[in-house]
Amino acid sequence: MSKMNMFSGDFIYARILKFRRLKPPLKEIVSCELNQFQDMANRTENSLRCSISKKTNGGIMFLIATFAGMVIGFLLGISFPSLSLIKMNFPSSILPMVNTIYVEVEKQDISSRKSPSKGPKSSDASSHKIWVPSNPRGAEMLPPSFVEAESDLYLRRLWGLPKDDLPEVKPKYLVAFTVAYEQRKNIDACIKKFSDNFTVVLFHYDGRTSEYDEFEWSRRAIHVSVPKQTKWWYAKRFLHPDIIAPYEYIFLWDEDLGVENFDAEEYIKIVKKHGLEISQPAVESRKKITWRITKRIPGIEVHKEVEGGAPGHCKDPHLPPCAGFIEIMAPVFSRDSWRCVWHMLQNDLVHGWGLDFALRKCVEPAHEKIGVVDSQWIIHQKIPSLAAQGTSQDGKSAFQGVRERCHMEWTIFEKRMARSEKKYLKEIAPASSNSTLN
């Protein structure tokens, strides 16, 4: 029994020793496991470091590429001239009511970039130019609300506030006389027939202006002096429609008119009542009246046509000189009709002969809107003072030379008008035929 126990103990001990020789100690096992974990951690860390390094390198490369692109773009930009948008002018027929503004942006000068301005920052980046095609010609670069397309003949002070220069009620009408000082008494009588509702203009063809200071009204009149020029020469150069736009009616009268039976305010009331765009007072004269339609018919306010007119002249009862006709010695124009008539005046034809037959082209229908006012009439004194301003030459008197020029201008005017109308009709003929076919 004791042997067996000993054997058994020895046996067990021997087995334990054998096991210990075959199996490494626990410390070695743990150490080995730890080493394995350490290797795995090192490999993971190395992998993360590689990944982070790759991402960092990619970001740096992106920044470098962006910076390089900016530098190249800047160099290209400064090497080319300023780039601006094209200004486009659309015909008024295409965009008649459009008030389009094109803004042109230009780069600033390189020098201004190098030396920063102390002004507002908004002006450092670019400068803006206005372009408004619907503005008056030559004013396209101005803002529309600032443009003053029309003017007036109102007199203004040299001091005080501009808004206080004019009276509360401004003149609504304009009267212009072409005068010589010899007719000053007649002119004085005429102007006294026109109220403060009228701006008075005197065109002095004899060069004498200061002498009119004897008349109180001369201080509020506008005096224009150019020697030896006619009413229509003055009108073309000093009465542009945009200059006299505030005035509803324009009176362009000769100096040799008697006005005892005339009142300007009453005349305008009658003109408005009958819808006359172009008119004149009826005429009385001790001498023969050239055109029958201008002769006063007692007992009526207005007449617009007359039978017979002049022998052989009236081919149509609605055409001059039987209708749609007034003389040029005392015409009165509405604002709208004057705009047309002013463009009809020829720069080189100064006497206006032939104009009376063409006035009908400026209103429609002419036989209704052109008329003679009988209840307010004038007396034609027929004083040929302007004709005396001519020069005698080739054995002809000054008066004869002026009269010949008048007839010549009439012929030129009629031929020029006929030629221009024929040319225009010829130009539009193809377009008219095409529209008819379509």
C-alpha cells in the first residue's frame, strides 16, 4: 500500500515535471500574447499614419494648385485691355416705349490698383457708365430723370432761390414781332394788346434795341438783334420747338398791323372753341387783299373756306387757297403744329414765300383745323420797311431785288417739296407692294 502510494506520488511528480518541460511557463505565454498584440497595434498605427500622410499631401497639393490658378488668372487679366459690354442702340420703331439702360463696366487702371484710393469702396472695384438710347441724341450717357430736353424763354434773376424767380402764373403764350425802330409806335400799340400771359420777343432787323427802353414793357421783352434778317430766319434759329415748348400758342407777326379791333385773349378763346391749330385774324385793308380767304366776313366768328378764292386757283374746295390756307404775315400756331412747321422751314429760304400753301401738311384734316378768325380782325398797313433793307445792284432798286428773291424762293420751295415727296414715295413703293402681296 505504501509502495503504491509512493509510486503514485512519484508518478504524478514525474508527470508534472514532464509537463513543465513540454509547456512554457505562464509568464512566457502572456509575454508572447502581449507581443502579438503589440505587433498588431504597431501595424494599425503605421496604416493610419500612411493614410493621414496621404490625405495631408493631397490637401497641400490642392491648395498649391488653387493658388497657382489665381496667379495665372491675374497675370492673364492684366495683360488684356479693359473688357466692356457692347452698347446697343435699338431703333425707336422696335422699342418705342422702352427706356432701357445699359451699364458698361470697365476695369480700373492698374496704377489705381497699386495705389489704393481713399474714396468710397464702391468706386474702387469698377466704374459704371450710363447709356440710355431713348434719351435725346447726344444725352444717352445721362440719367433720364436729370435730362432737360426742353427749355423756355422765361426771364430769371441773378440772385435768390431759382424756385422764386418766376411768378406763380407763368406766361402761357408767346408773341414775336420782327421790327425796325421806325415802326416803334405801331409795335407799342400791338404789344399793349397782349397781356402778361404772353412772353414778348422782338427781332430787330435794323440793329436798334436800346431805343425801346422808353417803353415800360421793353424791360420784360426779349430782344434779339441781327441786322437785315427776316422773321422766318429768326424763327428757324431762335424759336426751336423744344425752346418754346411751354407755350400753348405762338404768334409770329409782322410789324405793320393795326390792332384796334383785336384782343389777344379773346382770340385764343375763339381758336380753342373752333379747334384751330393754325389760324390768323381776318384782314381789312384800304388796298387790295391778295387772298380772298383772309378777308374779314362780318357777323361771324370764324370761316375756314371761301368760294372762288382767286381766279383759276381753286381746283379743290378743300385745298389752298380756298381752304386750309392762311397768309404768313400774322400766323398763329398751336404748340403741336409749330413743331411740324418749324421743321418745314428751310435754312436758306428766308422770306417764307410758298410756306402758306404747305401749312396744310402739318395738320389733318387741314380744311377743318386751319381757319380765319373774323370776330378779331387786323388792318394790314402794307409798309414795306424790311424790303428797304436790301441793296441796290445791277440797276435794280433795293425793293425790287428783295421782291425778286421772294418769288425765286417760292419757286425753289415748291420744287424742293415736290421732289422730296416724290423721292419718299419712290423709296416706300417696294415695301408697300410687298405688304399688299402678303
